[in-house]
Amino acid sequence: MNIVDSYLKKPHLLTSLVLLAAVIGFVGYRQMPVNLFPDSERPQIAVVTVYPGASSHDVEADVSRTIEKELNTIEQVRRVTSVSKDEVSAVMVEFEYAKGLDSAATDVANGLQKIKAQLPSATRPPMIFKVSSATQAVMTLALRPKEGSPLDLSMVRQIADNQIKERLLQLPEVSNVEVFGAHQPVIRVELDRDKLERYGLTPIGVRQRLMAFNANQPVGLLITSDSQFLLKRTGEFERVAEVGTITVAHGPEGDVHLADVANIHRGVLEAQSAYHGDSKPAIAVNIQRSNAGNALHTIADMSTVLPELARTYPSLEITIPDSQGTLIELSVGNMLDALRDAVIMTVLVIFLFLADFRGMVLAAISIPFTYLLTFAVMWLIGYEFNMVTLTAVIIAVGMLLDDAIVVLENIERHYHEKGTDVHDAVVGGTGEVMLAIFSGTYATIMVLLPIIYIGGFVQTVLRPLSISLVIALIASYIVSVTVIPLLAPSLLRRSDGGGRNAFERLVYRFNELVVDPIRDFYVHLTEIALRHRALFLIGALALLIVSARQMPLVGRDLMPPMDTGIIKVNFETDANTSLEGTEGVMSRMEAMILERSEVTSISSVIGSEPAVISFGAGRLVQQGTITVHLIDRFNRSTSIWDIEDDLRERFHAIPGLKSVDVFDFGATALSTIRASIDVMISGPDVATLDRLGTEVERRLRAQLRGTTSITRSWTMDSEEITFVADPEKLALYKISPAAVVGQLAGAVRGMPSSVFRVPDQDGLALWIQLPKEQRQHLAGLETYPVVTPMGQVPLAQLGT
């Protein structure tokens, strides 16, 4: 008794196992995450550090360089890059695939702890962010007040930060929610410079008084013989009007209150970022999935909660200017349609060549069982549906039936030619080819193994494809030696050609007239090749050499171009352009984009915010990104590349636009790939780097044909105003440089003093600063009164 006979004698057990695998496969098919691409990003960690009041050069020298040197010592670091802008350092650490995201984050945190004492004392604690494919938002909401609403954007920001964000985080498929778009509400304490001078006050002194008054201070426990009570001083402000009542000085006319020297009101922080949804200012809310999450499930969760948000906040206009949903649904839907069509065509081809309806039915039955078993294993090992794994499933269609057809044909041969009974035909026919088809399946699997272990990016992307193919091939073998023998007795018949129905006879006749001559031709060609082996081998070798020489002419690319219907526009305005100026340039670009009828929505970002990574880190107020969504390619006559060319040409006519890159989403396989060609020049001298960068850019423009844009990561055309303190004057007035800078920074940049508590919401910072009109001119700063132990002196007296 062979192995086939042993398990075919237990048909109920075998049927139960097959159905169990099918049920698990169906559950896996419904439960597997669905995303556009596999997570091919190397582990990346972003470290964002705020250094209040520091210029970009100081941030680079004192913060970014220190962090870079330490993080470069971590094992398996592939690359460390940084962006230093005024007040903010963003360091990006890229690790090898073997590192793992959690391990990388732990090592970075430990490294930052080592250098904590080396960073300037004024820097805030570095913030660590994990960066992966899940960092990119699956959906962006744009919130703005409806026309006639009493709300402004600062109120919308407060609602988004405190209420909408909390509601969205309750959704099971939502991992994180980030809010962006400036308009951060604060309680502004705008100090009057003349009144400060009159009473000998400084912004730092006012800040200290505010911190002293606006606090709840514990005293201790009051213990009696039978009870105990907590004793504390309560002093936190409950109303904005109370802020102005604190005493900040004592003058000859009595106490001086804060309201006497400052204008106190609800306002916003001065913006270093902006967001537009469909060309209108708004507050953006990014929705992120977890690393193992399902983008479509996350979007589905959002679709259920959006009507609720609309009812809860009737004064808000909530739109979706950016979403991955349409692209993922379209791409995955197309792949599944292709899979369906491939299965149908495969079954029809089998019928065409076998001219046997029952054999076609048996083959058609084996396909879903094979796929369900494949999906079951893919689900159990944590795979997802994406363009790579679905490609493997589609490729496998033709392979899946090889084993089944061989087993079926051999069973029929035993049954028809040898005249054995059904059971013996099934057992003998299956057992006879069982090892042979296993050898063929095993040989195919061996071809795929090198791809699974090739390493690097290729392994990360193609390993799911190869393993999915391996799973499908093994599943095909299992189905061919279990399901086919189990069902074959019900479909076998004794008769030969005469037993075919009319349609089968027609197809059989087609085979005789068309297929048989083709078969005979190849048989004859094989016979000739065997008689002239040397000649055919030389010809094959020559064909191989010619093909190898032609490959460079065909060209190579990591990924094929895809008309995804999403265009990205990265732009930068001239150095020292204000946020308002950059926003004006962006508005002109948006107007040009919206002139095209193919555009459905646009999402625009300027600058960056320190704790918000999904919108981009380290971006200056002169830099921005516009995401353009088009109608799908089936409903427009113009390709995405033609639209890009048109926009690129029109953008170059906008004054004040320093550089612009227009490209299609999905054009690069990794987010760290900035362009088709990325030239990196490094060295210790900034001036030399700037000169070399200019020369390389000039040569590329002159000699490299076919480029659409050439962009530099930084230039030295930004201007700044510097103050050089006079050591002798500082000694004369007995004041340190840090004290001078502290007073000046508190007046110009502003500084938080404490927090104004808001019930059930995040508190609002009490922000101390001079009014804009008193700090926007250089002449006014030169006469700014600096309080010293020797009295007040103008800033110009202490340096230049």
C-alpha cells in the first residue's frame, strides 16, 4: 500500500482538512492588510531638537554636528544626514535592514542621553520619531470655519488638538494623529517697550513674576490624630483678566501691574508654517496607520466617523484634500481583476488543449483551493496584499495547474489505457507521478531561493514575491496529490473520443487542425537540433551574446513609471522670503494647478513644526510641498507626465520662485531617494562646499541632457543680522553676553512663561513678546534698553 492509497482510504478526514484550510484561507483573504507597496524603507529615526533663538549656523555647529557624531557610532548605521534651520535641528539616521526599527530607536535614545551635557543648555530635550512607510498619512483632513461661522483658524486648531484628535485616536485602525497648520492659540502678553523702560523692567523679569504667581504650590500634609489633609497654595489663573492683575514692580505712584505695561489678549504664535486645503487656508489633520495596519481599513474607519464629526461640529467645513484610498483601491482592484481574468483565461486554455469539459472543471476546482491554501499560509506568516504579493499570485496562475494537469492526465491514462478500476487508476496514476511533479516543483523553488536571500533592498521588495510564489507552488503540489485524486473518480469516464459531446468534439477537431501541426513543428525542430547539436549550441550562444549587448540600449530602472494620478510639487522661494511671501507664491501655483480640469484636490504645506513629522521635518518657511490629485487615468486623455511638463513650464514664470521639482508619486522606490541622480559633496569648509555645489550644478545643466530640474539642498544666499558684543562695555556695565541675549530674545522672539489652564483641554502658553511694530526694524533694536546692574543702556552701547 503506497502513501496515496493510505490517505485516500480516509476521504472524510482528507475532505475535512482541505475544507479547514479553505476556511482559514478565506478568513485570511478577508483579514489580510491591504496596502499599495510593501514596507521597503530602511529603519529610520528622526531626531528633532529645538534651540530657541539660534541661527541655522549655530544650530549646525552646536547641535546637529554633536548629534551626528554620536549617532554615527551606533552599530549598523548606514547614513546620517541633518537639516539645520533657525532654531531647529532635524537629524535623520538611516540603518541597515537588519537593525530593526525598535532597536534603532532604543540605540538612538541611549546615544542622545550620552551627549545630553554637550548640547547647549538652552536646547530643549531632543524628540525622537520612528520613520517608516506608516509615517506617511493615509488621509489628510482640512478643517476651516464655514462661511459666517464665529470661529477663526486658531479656534479650529484648538478644537482639532483637543477634541477631534482624541476622537480619532479611539478608532482601532488609527495609530497616530498629527495636527499642522500654525495658528497655535496662546495668551499673548505684549510688553510695551517704553513702559518697560520707565519702570526698569525686562521681559525676563516679567516672565519670572508670571511664573511665580501662576502656579499651584504644594505645602505639605496637615496631619491630625484622626485625619490628614493636603495643604497647598492655589494661584493658577482662571480668567485671562486675572493675568493683568499681578504686580510686576513698585513705583513712586504705587504698585505697577502687568496690565499697566502690557496688552494681554488671546492670540496665536507667530507662524513658521502654513497649510492650504484646495488652495484655502486650513488646519490639517494627518491620519496614520500602524506599521502592521491596513490602510484601507484605516480609511474605512475614518469614513464612518466623518459624518459624526460633521454633526458634532456644524460650524466646521471638513474636507479630504489628500488620501491614499482611491489609489490603493484602484491599484489593488486592478490586480484582483487581472487575477480573475488570468484564472478564466487559464481554464479556457486548458479546455482548448484538453478538449475535455470534465478535466476543465476539475482544474478549475483546484485553482480556488490552491489559492485559499496560499492565502491561509500568507495570512498566518503576517503577509499583506500589495502590488508585490498580488503580482506573485498572478504570476503563479499558470504554474498552479501544471501539477494538477499532470496528475489528472496520468490518472486518465491508467483508467483508459490500462483498463483498471477507478480506485486503482487514481492510486496508481497519482503515485506514479508524485515524485516527478515534486521534483519539478522543488526545482522551481530552488530558482527562487537566491532572490529570498540576496540581501538589501532587492531582498526586501522581492522576498514577499518569491515566498508567495513558493507558497503557491507548494500549495499547488498539495492540492494536485490530494484534491485531484479525491475528486477524479467522480469525473472519470471510460470512453475515448466518442464519449465527447458535440462542443468537445469541435474543440478536439480544432486541436487536430491547429494545435497538432504546431506540436509536430516543434517535435521536428527538436529532432533537427538533436542531429546538429553543435550548430544549435553555437546559435544559442550567439543569441545570448547579442541579447546581452542590447540590454544597455533597452535601459534599466528600479521601478516602472506609473500613472498613479498623484503629482508632487516641491518648491523653494528666494532666501529671506517671509512666510507671507512664500504663501503668496504658493497661492499662484495653486491657481495654475486648479486651472486644469483633471485636478480633483490639492494639499499644500509650507515650513514645518517641531513635533509634527508626517508633514516633513526641517523644512524652512521658504520651502513647501503641494500634493495634486487627478482623476484616474481611465477618465482623462492627458497622461500624468504631460500634465507635469505643463505645470513645470508655467511655474518657472512665477517671480520669487527659486526652484521647483514636479514629479509623480511612486516615481521612487524609497523615500530616501531624492531624484534619479543624487550628487553628494561633503567636506569641512562651508564656503568651499558652496563653490563646488555651484560648479557641479552649472556642469550638470550644461552637459546632462533630459533633466527636468536640478535642485540644491542648501545655498549661502540667506542674509542675517548679527550682534557683536564689546567685552569692555560688558565689563563696564557688569553684564554677561548671555544676559544681554536673554533680554533681547525675550523681546524679539518671545518666550513662554507658564501655562494658562483650560478645563478638559491642553493649556495655552502665556507668551511674552514685544508688539510687532516695536521689533521689526533694526533701528528700533539698536535703541532697545538693556537693564544692567549699572542702569539701563541702549543695546548699541554694548556692541555692534
